Amino acid sequence: MPIIATQGLTMRFPRVTALDDLSVAVEPGVVGLVGANGAGKSTLIKILLGLLPPTSGTATVLGLDIAREGLRIRESVGFMPEYDCLPPDVSATEFVVHMARMCGLPPTAARERAADTLRHVGLYEERYRPIGGYSTGMRQRVKLAQALVHDPKLVFLDEPTNGLDPAGRDEMLDLIRRIGTEFGISVLVTSHLLGELERVCEHVVIVDGGKLLRSQAVEAYTAESGVLTVEVDDGRDTLGRHLYDQGVAVRPEGRFLVVDIAGEQTYDLVRDGVAELGLRLIRMEQRRHHIEEVFQTPPAPTAAAGGVQSGDVQEGAPR
Ligand SMILES: Nc1ncnc2c1ncn2[C@@H]1O[C@H](COP(=O)(O)OP(=O)(O)OP(=O)(O)O)[C@@H](O)[C@H]1O
């Protein structure tokens, strides 16, 4: 059963259509929702939580109807909002216990769950300090902890890496991956950075101007390319010249050789060349695309899609 299913979801504000006839089904797992700023991601989350009635269309979350069962959805779904909404004068423990109590947990269970959750997000040592003195990364972790404290089946994480430095972003992405793999909680995570979603998500939904552009497994975005990456220990140029003499299309790229694949024989030529020259082969693998490369050449317009304009969706940090 899909964890989220929308049909013709439309949200019109007086000056802008934030969601435009959006129909999508999302299966359990770690799922990315990507789009430029203003694409409609936060609006979709608010509608899915039953907090904002759509202009038209229907949706279910965990099989529950957003129009009739908003409260039950919010019992089963955790939400990490995009913007900072934390009280500065209380500690992370006090805040997360309070949120657990708001979700209906009895006092002792709330304290235990808060302590466990804060440990999972890496805030155990600092949990008694007032939130006002926390760094951006620590504040993001408090927001994440309160989303997880009532043991939800699904969490919505709205731009969880916002404002983080590269190291903080890596740690947050690692946490998100663990939420999916170790805790078995499904995740819908939004970002305007395609590259970072590729690292943690199994499936990515792309919205642009409130319309669905694509909904695909990450594997499908990153299908194998027609080139081989070859790395040898000392002798890159020797091997390159050797392959060139055999009629292979080859070029250097950093410490690698990039070889166009012209059938099975390309693998044989590389392997034989390495053996003949007495080199040590470190790697030979078919290169995969990165998601953002898919958007450098917009796909032929399909359905409602008009193609992503370059710059609409930013690339992630270099990997
Ligand atoms: N309450 C509102 N009233 C009027 N317009 C709104 C309201 N909420 C959102 N919008 C508009 O709807 C569009 C989509 O906004 P939304 O916040 O959903 O985008 P987003 O993809 O989450 O982008 P961001 O990451 O910048 O928040 C924007 O043009 C925004 O200005």
C-alpha cells in the first residue's frame, strides 16, 4: 500500500497556484521530495498533515483520508518543520518530553522516549542545556527528535539540511538514512538539493511550479552510462595510449581513464591492455549518472512537465 497517494491535488492561493493537479503515489521507504524554492513542497506537507484543506483533489497518508482523518494522520506521522520554532529558554529534554506528552504519552514513557530519541540524534550530552545556546545543527537535531519521539510510522522532514555546513549536512543525511534502515520508519524528506537526496533516498519525487515532473526510483535516475571508469596504479597514460592505438575512444579524467563502451570487446581490450603492460588494475566499472546530470538535459516534455530549467534545482555539494 502506498504511504502517500494524491489525486488531482490543487492548492490555489490568491496570487499563486502552489499545487497544480498533483497525482502521485509513494511507497514505503526513504523518499525525497525535490523542487526549487516555491515549488510547493511545504504546502504539500501541510495538506498531507491535514492542516491545510486543498482547493481541490484528494489524498491519503498511511491509508487515512486527509479531509476526514487529519488527527489520526498526525498521531502516526512525525513532522520536522522547515523553520526554527524552538523555545530558547527550555532544554532539549524539557521540550522533547513536552512534545511527547502532547502526543499522548504518559509522563514516564515520555521521559524515556525523549532520552532515547535525543541519544539517537546525537544530542545526549547537551540535552539539559537551554536550546537558546545551541548551534544550527543542534537545533535541527532537536526538531528531528521531537518528530520521532512518539514513534511514528512516517516522518515528514522539511528541508532538514537547511543552514548546515557540509559536515553537519553529512551527519544529518546519515541520520535520515538510519531512520529508514535501522528504525524502519518511512521518511518523506524535502530538499532543493538534488545531490543530497540521491545519497539517502530510494525514490525521488520532483515538483516544479506545483506540478509533478517525475516520480522514480533513484536507480532509474542513475542508470548506468555508456562509459567505463578505469583506474590503474601508475601507468594511466601508458594504458591510455595503448587503448587509443587499439581504436578505443579514451580520455584522461583526474587519476582515471574514461573509456567509451563499444560492446563487450571494450572490457576485453582494457583487461588485455592492463595485463600486457604489467599494470595493476585498481578498478574498472561502468559509470552511473548522478541525478543532477539528468536535469542538465531536460527530458522531452511529458504530460504536464515542461522540463526543468537550469538553475531551478541546485546541485548538491560535491561528493
Ligand atoms: N499561506 C500562503 N498564502 C499565499 N501564498 C502562499 C502561502 N503558502 C505558500 N504560498 C506560496 O505558494 C508557493 C509554494 O510555496 P511552498 O512554501 O509550498 O514552496 P516550497 O517548495 O516549500 O519552497 P520553500 O522551500 O522556499 O519553502 C510559493 O509561491 C509561496 O509563496
